[in-house]
Amino acid sequence: MPDHPLSSSPDAVTRILGIESSCDETGVALVETRDQAAPRLLAHALHSQIAMHQAYGGVVPELASRDHIRRVLPLTAQVMREAGHVLADIDVVAYTRGPGLAGALLVGAGVACALGAALGKPVLGVHHLEGHLLSPFLSADPPEFPFVALLVSGGHTQLMRVDGVGQYQLLGETIDDAAGEAFDKSAKLMGLGYPGGPALAKLAEQGDPAAFKLPRPLLHSGDLDFSFAGLKTAVLTQSQRLRQVSDEEFEARKADLAASTQAAIVDVLVKKSLAALETTGLKRLVVAGGVGANKALRAQLNAACANPRRRGGVVRVHYPELHLCTDNGAMIALAAAMRLQSGQQRALPAASFEVKPRWPLDAITVATA
Ligand code: KG4
Ligand code: ZN
């Protein structure tokens, strides 16, 4: 077994299979690297469990784990077929080591390590948020280091200073709910089902964002932290008020409430991102994670960052391709590729494995599988 797949020869091709199973999406992808050239996505496949969890109004961890078991090998076969490769062509098997649901993570880790052992290939555990953070490197307009990253997913809202692969400094984060959670919980209160973010965003298109005055917690706190729990309470109060008038009144004003909720979340995310750019003096912003798919967020960030009168001047904003904003295997294979290329981590034979359901991004350790 090669000790380090990228060190065998300067022009060596390394094919990395990535497996994502941290929550409610099973994602598999094959990425190819040639020495230090930008990694190339050969194929990827995804199965979303949304339909399965919808009946329960949220992710049921045990059902998620069982479904990952059902999906991961057929998706792997599909990826290999679409990439025109066979399993023996894989050089490294990468998987999401954390953070996420313990049982769901164990499925991806177990399959990756079994595959590695069967093929005689090394494996590498990847931090899920690092996958999100690096995912814009697969886009047509990849960023360059250093940059400020706004990580906005269902479980995390963080601003990071990113100086290179593995060089992450936390600038601020949510002290309670994540931005995605604020979308999801508000949507649930409005009866919009799961997952709430896209549903609330769609309804908001027909509403007036100034119709309801909703709180923007910590907007002027002077630091780069976020708080969204109070917003959810305000949405609850407004929903109850409308319902007390009548169900018709609630239905008639729902789009306005959705638009106002989205405006409050987006407003805070934009202002804090701009503050992070000012504090660091950096000229690039990378937006990643599921909430990064939100059109209103993209429009307002683009407008604010393109403003030449902004203190600090114009800023380039980079996003992952829209279909790679939410969880997927491509970002895991990519992060593994970039960690190997940068020498931050080695892929190792998998004698055993562990997952990390809780794992701060700035605590990634070097040279662990
Ligand atoms: O990154 P992700 O797929 O999973 C986690 O790692 O958490 O993010 C999922 C989150 C959910 O909260 C979902 O509602 C939100 O991203 N989301 C959106 C949109 N698409 C996904 N929120 C607002 N607008 C969207 N278009
Ligand atoms: Zn995610």
C-alpha cells in the first residue's frame, strides 16, 4: 500500500472517493488530482432523505442511519460507472468523520474503512465543515487564499479567517441557533414543513420583507457573534397574533412574515460578514453551507461587496455551485484531495476508526485518518 498517495511521482494521478453521511443526505463522489493541479470532479451522486423524514417534521437519526446503509453502496457503484472507473482505480477513500449524527457518521466511516481494507487502499477522515468551506474550489470561479468564510448550515453559523488548507481561525459564531435552524424553526412555526429553509425562501418571494419588524439580535454587538433564538420567538409571537385574528388572516399574511423573517436573517449575516471583512482587511468572501443557496442572501451580499463606497473597497464573493451548497460527497472528496496536496494530512490504512459527532473546525488535527 502506498504510504502517501500524492508522493509517489510528480505527475501521479490520485483518485479519491468521498463519502458523506453526516445527516440526511448520502453523498458519494470521485475526485481526481494530478500533483498540485486543482482537483477535478469526475462524478457524484446524492440521495436526499427529505421525503422520508418529512412525515416526522425533522430528521429521525435512526432512520437516517438505516437509509445511509441502504444507499451508500448503490451510489458508489453509480459514481464509478458514471466516472468510467472501477473500484480498483480508487487510490484513497475519504469519509466525513464529523461533526454530525453519530449513527449516520458511523455508516459512512464503516463503509469507507471496509472499502479501503478490501481494496488495500488508505482512508482519510474529513471534517464536514471543511468540506463546505472548500467546496467553492470546485466552482468555475474558485477563490484564492486568504479569505473570510461565512459558513451557514443547518447546525453551524460561523465566520472564519482562512489562510490556507487547515489554517482556520474562528472569528465569530452563533451563541444559540444556527441560521439554517432559524429558517427551519420559523418555517415549522408557519406550517411550512421540513426542510424549512427552501420552503420559507420560496414563500418569501411573494411577501413584503418590511411588513413585520423582527429583531436582528447582536447586530450592533461589536463582535462577530450571532444569535437567532430570539428571532424564532418573535416569529412565534407574530404567528400566534395572526392566528388569533383568524386562520384566513394568518394565511393572507404568511408570505409577508416569511419575507420579514428571511430579511432579518439575511440582514444579520450580511452585516456581520462585512464586519469580518473590515476587521481582517481581507478582500475575499467565501459563502458555504446550505443557507448559502439562499437567493436573497446571495443578492444582498453581492450588492454590498460590489459597492465601491464600502469601507475597505470592493470584495470578491465566491460560492459553491448551487447543487454543491447543501451536503454532498464531492466536497468531502475535494477536502481530502486538498488536505493531501497541502501535506496537512496523510491517508492511512484503516485498522480502526472513530467518528466525531462534535468537532470544532479550528481543532482539526494534522495527520490523522
Ligand atoms: O449544509 P447543509 O445541507 O446541512 C448541514 O450541514 O446542516 O444545510 C442545511 C440547511 C437547512 O437548515 C436548510 O433549511 C438550509 O440549509 N437551506 C436553506 C436553503 N437551502 C437550504 N436556507 C435558506 N434558503 C435556502 N434556499
Ligand atoms: Zn452540511
